[in-house]
Amino acid sequence: MDYNNIWLLKWGVILSNEVLELQEQIRKLAIKMIKHYRGKGPDNVKVKVEGQLITVEIKGIISNLSVILIEEGAEETVKDYWKYLKSHLEKRFMGEAYETIGKNFDYTWKVNDLDKESRSIIIKINRF
């Protein structure tokens, strides 16, 4: 039996070993990015691959300083520095992202509910 061609059932979707490996590599890259500026990894990273679309949901994304600023009413300050942080993370990790995904892509990145406990980053990657 060729173990490289085994299909696995995960979350009700049949996934190949190649897709599972891609999910794990993207998850590790997301953890590395968050750890770079936060000092520790995120609380949770979910990666979903659907054809050419990869969706990454990252929870536990902000630093203790950001939490304090939000609690003190400086949410706009935190939103403003995320503009700079996004640019920095893109410059620092884009090469590794291309290497991980293995082909050209474009993406969108949105920070959701920055002022709430449910805050997260949703990254949608379109491979082409």
C-alpha cells in the first residue's frame, strides 16, 4: 500500500496528505508571525483549504499593551498601529509565504472585532 496516496477524513471533508501538510505549514507560519510581534503565539489558528482558496483564522492576536490601550479607550491608536504592523509583517514574511504556498497568490487581511474578546485576523489567500 502506498501511504503517500492515503486519503484522510477530517472535519467531514476528505483531504489528501498534501493538503494536510499545506495546512500545517501555513498554521506554523501564522504562529511565527504572531509570535514575532506579540512575544508569544496566538491562542488558536484554523486553516481551511478549499480548492484555490485558503482561509486562515487567527485568534489571540494582540499584545498586552494593545489590550491595555483598548481598555483605556485608545482603540483608534491600536487600529492605527495595525496599519504599520501589517506592512512590517508583509515585508518580513512574504518570501516565506510564497515558499510555503508554492505558487503565486493574492490575499486579503482583515482584523475583526478589535475591541472585543472575539478579535481575530481573517486572511483569505487566492492561489493562481
